Amino acid sequence: MDADHFDRSFGTGIATYSRVLAQTYRGLGHRVIGLFGRELNPFLTARAQEMAFFGFQARRRRWSIPRAVCAMRPWPIAVTPIEPTGTVDLEPIADQFSPFDGIANLDSLTELAHLHFALTRRFLPVRAPAGVEFVHWAHPKPVYAVGARNIYTVHDLVPIMMPYAVKGRCVKYDRLFAGVVKHADRIFTVSENARADLLRLYPADPARVMTTFQAAPFAPETAGDDPEDLALWLRARHGLDARRYLIYYGAIEPKKNIDRLIAAYLRADVAMPLVIISSSGWSNRVTLAALGAAARQCARGAEQGKSIIRLPYLPYDEVMRLVQGAAATLFPSIHEGFGIPILESMQQRTPVLTADRTATREIAGDAALLVDPFDETAIARGIERMTGDPMFCRALVEKGSVRAQFFSTAAYRERLGAALAAF
């Protein structure tokens, strides 16, 4: 499976999905090879390849005319296995590669695939290593494996349905999804909502498009610090009081609806901080300006008891502890293919406020407070209820614990195994 998102410098929903996917495949008894696209000369010796691969530093690739010509070649490009030679001490970084039984690389795979697609309007052919039964592309990219069956995961159709909310030229995404439908032996979606959108917009065979949903990295039973220890940690680490703050975590980008969330928070009759955890985003200049203005407004004391606390990207377990200690997770996103913060919050026994449309409604079921994401007043009233109605919140927590079992690692393994058996 492709491991593109394992090399991102910050966490993403697709990175979470990829890690859980690899672990689930292994749980089903499959040997999983992670296919990276690091800049690496395939003609080096095995020892030099190992050193170069693990010494990789991400940087923007400069494309030359010879490389552009190389990208236009029609024949399949071979994947290079990264064989352990005993030269590199891997123990300090073992967790990063723990989902995989083996590692392979194709020099600048993602960049090369997109350049090939831009120049030829065709998917880049890659020759799968001998013995590989299928290649799972964890998110759509213009590449397919020759000599193996291809599975693509479609998370959402946001680039098509909300072209104003994505980076880059939107027409390329239309060709990209059409190419996925053409080359895929199977397409997995993470929600019925995403599956319905794909089948509505592209002529895919419904039998080849399967909803497997997804799981979060840790099972619910592993969550749950001692309340006193958690309270001490929150106070010492972040200056927060347990169950006395609200939380949003994720990218700051148009579909996340942060502008309305901020306005609703300022309007709501609540007296607790709003913690926003994010280091990534795009098309967010106006949102960041509004966020800064709101933070300054709260700091001046104009909003009694309110403050906006921005935190950068944090390790996953630290984010989960912050979620576990929050009064509520606020996630009024306009469009999601799944909405992993909903599931993670349910697992951490934190009540959730989310949007009453797209996949957020599907994933939440009756275990979250659903609001109109375009109505600031409705979001504000929802925030007030999440902070002022403890019996309602306790009911959501209990419903959420039950709902989270549908997305457990065991349930996901069963669904994924059934989808593979249908090949």
C-alpha cells in the first residue's frame, strides 16, 4: 500500500486512515509492504539505498526538462525494495514503520505521478514487486500498479462538489476521479455518503464500490486516564481545567467552517475557553484573521470568561488526552467523508456537536448533537446546551460509546476482510 502520508510533517485524517489500514491488513494475515515516494536513486547499492532512505529529508523537488521527459514514458516503472543490511540502527524509529512488514520506494512517486498525469492525462503505470497480490492506494492519486489488482480509497468528493474549498486546479480532480473509476478493481469508501456521491457523479459499477468505513488507531478500551491524573496533566501541561474547555482539532480550511464556529462561540452564553489544535490548512487567510481578532477580543475581557487557545500539531496521544478532558468536541464541518474527530471523541467519552449533513450525520447517528452548520445561532445554542445540560451530555456519552463499537478495530477488520473476499 502507498505510504505517502507517513512522510507528512503533521498529522492528517488520511495519515490516520493509512496507519490503521496497514495494521488491519496485518491483522487479517496479509504481509504489508509500505510503498514510499522518497527522493532516492534506485541504482545505489543496497547499503547506500538503506542509508539514503532512512536519512531522507523532505524538500520541494525541482523538476527539469529531462525529468519531464522521463515522466512521459509509457512503460511501467519498477519499485525498489529497501532491504535491511544491518547498517542503519532502526530501533529508535521502529514505531514509524511498525505497520509494515517490508518497505519499498519509487523515486518521487507522488510528484512523478502528478507530472505524468498533467503531461499525458494518463495514470502513471508502476510495476508491482513479484508476489504482490494487490496494491491499495489509500487516497486517489494518478497511478496504478501493473501485475496486481488495484484498490483505491475515496474519502470524499469535496474537490468536485466544493471546488472553491480546495487547492489547485479543480478540473484535474475530475479527471483524477474518472481515472480511479477506470483503473480500480475495487473502490473502498469510508462512508455511505461518500459512496453515494461517487456513484452519482461517475459511471462506476456499484458492485465494485464498497463502503468499509474506518476505525481510529486505538480501541475504546485503551482510552481513559485516571480522572485525577488527567486533571493534573491538563493543568500542568496546558493550564486547563478538566471538563472546563471546548475543543476543535483538525485543519483550518474552508469546509471545516471555523468562521461560523468562532462567531457562534463568541455569541454563545458560555464561560470556558475554546481550544483549537491545528498546524495545517489552506485558503484560510480570512479565517486566521477572524481567529486572531476573536482571540484578541477575548483577551481584552470583552467576552467574559471566554478565551481562544491555539495549539500547534501535537502527538496523537496528547491530542486524545486533550479530547478526553474537554467538555465537548465542536465539529460543525460543512462537508466530510467520515469525520474522524467524531469517532475519536466518542471513544474518549467526550460529547460531540457536529453538522446535520453529509457523512457527519451518518457517522454520529443519534450519539451527537446535530446542528445546521450554516446557522451561527443554531451552533451557539448547541454550544450552550453542551456546556449547560449535563444530563443531556451524559446521555450522548453513553450513546457515543455504543456507536463507537460499530467502528471498532474488530468491526473494521471484519468489513475489510469481507470486501477482500468479494474479489
